[in-house]
Amino acid sequence: MLYKLSKTGPKFNAIDPLPFYGLPKEKDLENLLAQNLWDVLFEGSQLMPIRQERAWQPEADIYALNEQGDLVVFELKRSDVNGGAVHQALRYCEKASRYTYEKLESMLSAYRNESSVHLQEEHQSAFNLEHPLDCSAFNRKQHLIIVGSAGDDELIRNIEYWKSQGISISFVPYRVYDIKGEYYFEFFSFPYDQHSNPAQKKGVIFDTNFSYDVDSIWYMCEGNRVAAFGDIKGIVHSFNKCDMVFLYHKGQGVVAAGEVKSEVKEDKSKDALYRDLKWLTSIPKKIEKDMKALSAAEIKITMGFNFWWAKTMKPPFLDMVQSEKLLKKLKTVL
């Protein structure tokens, strides 16, 4: 729930709940979550999406894998959610529990629209595992997450009952608010809704888009900018002035760092949004044969924790003390 704070003089003295509603169509919710779930909404979680719902198929809306290879099943509801949603999700989960490794691999291949995908390798790369999981480790367990704008008593009773029976099931609410003609989306990410405060200066490891365009890194380095392209270009709005950006080049590591110096700008010719950077390190040159970089393994050792490498903006985000620590290490290798 979003509340308006009423104030008399210097003190807040009342809270007024604001009305909310769901999205017009369930497909709107599915697309919104599928595009933003892994980079923005579930900032503190690590999930690897492998399928969205297909038309006219009796299946859940979104399927994903966690680091252990467990299957996470999302059932989305546009508005209020009642107890029937639990039974529907359980049916999907029961069916999904029989998915073999080969089935999961084919789902990922279709989701990415690539003819040949090796799930073990993609999973190992996404979670930066020292060794790939054995094929038999995938889909040993299933987890259900039901998403809706509100829940009722029957839903709560059903979820609590199945939890007591050892089923991993949760309800995650979302809400949409219309405030003076502007729309706001509120989402309570599972399990603890851990998000860094966007208003605070932060450090972000940011992907150079190598998998989709090998020249994107030069667009950024030669143009003194951090950029995103196509359907995900909006994530550039997640930066603020003075944030620290660490450019991560797939297969290499962090190759440069800079400080955000501008508001969001648009390049229609590249279908890109970007922000200008002031470089804090040397930057790679196109003519150089070997690119100097701080590898993912070295970053993990330096920081004492791992990152979600499969995302464009790779959480967790860093506070400024952590950012300076990573910058200092980066300068020793560049």
C-alpha cells in the first residue's frame, strides 16, 4: 500500500491510504515483469528466466531457474487473487515437476530464439559457478510465486495450508497508482524486498552488450557514455548523476570505470538511451590487441561476494565505499 503523509508544520500527523488497481490485461503484467523482473524488480534475487507463457498452452506465465537449478514458477493475475489461483498454480507446478533436463534446455532455446543452447553452460555462466551443475541437479525442487494486485482470505488460507505441507509457495502483491495523471508501479519483491535506495550514489557493474553487438563497447568508450539498446534501453534511467559505472565486457571482465555526468539522452539511430561519463580509469582502444580487464573471479575475491552476471545491470549494487574499493583494484590492472 502507498500512503500519503499529511503534515502540520514540521511534523507528520496522519497517513492516508491511496487507492490502487491492477493492469488492464494479464499479458500487460506478464510483459512488464518479464522485461523488468530480473534487472529491477528482483534486484536482490538471482533468477534465470527460461520461458514466458505461450498462447493457448496450459502453463504458467513465467518459468525461471535459481542458482541451485530449482524451477521457479510465476502465476500472474491482473487484479485480485482468490484461492482458485493456488490450485491452478499447483497444477502447473505438478506438471513442471516432470520436466527433464532436455525439456528445460529446449524451453530456454525457444525463449531466447536460439537453435542451439547448452543449459548447463548458460546456467554456470549466469551464476558464475566454478563447475556446471550436473544434469540431474536441475528441477529437483519447484517454487511457486503468485503475483496479483490484492489477495483474499481464501488465498491466504490456501497458501498457509500448502506451506504447512512443505510446499514452497508465496504471494507477491503489485499495485498501480494514478497520481495526477502519472502512473506508479509498486511491487514487493520476494523474499525480503531488498532494494538499494535509488536516491543514494551507487556503483553498478554494467554490461557492454557484447552478446548482441560486438561494437557496443566502442560506442560507449569512444562516445564517453554508458548506453542500453532496444527493449531494455529504459534501464539507463536507473542511473543518477555521480553514480559510478563499471563496464563489464563478457569473457573479459571490467574494462573501464566512469562517473555519470548527465541526464538521459537519446540516440534514435542506434535505438539507444545513454548518459555521458567522466572516465575514472583508462579505457580500451579498438586498435589494442589485448584488452586489459579485471575478471569476474578477481572481482568476487576483491569484494567478498558474487554478482548476478546474467543481468545487464549486475546486482547487488555497490555503496560508495565498495565502489571505491573496486575502483582501486581495477586501476591496478588497467
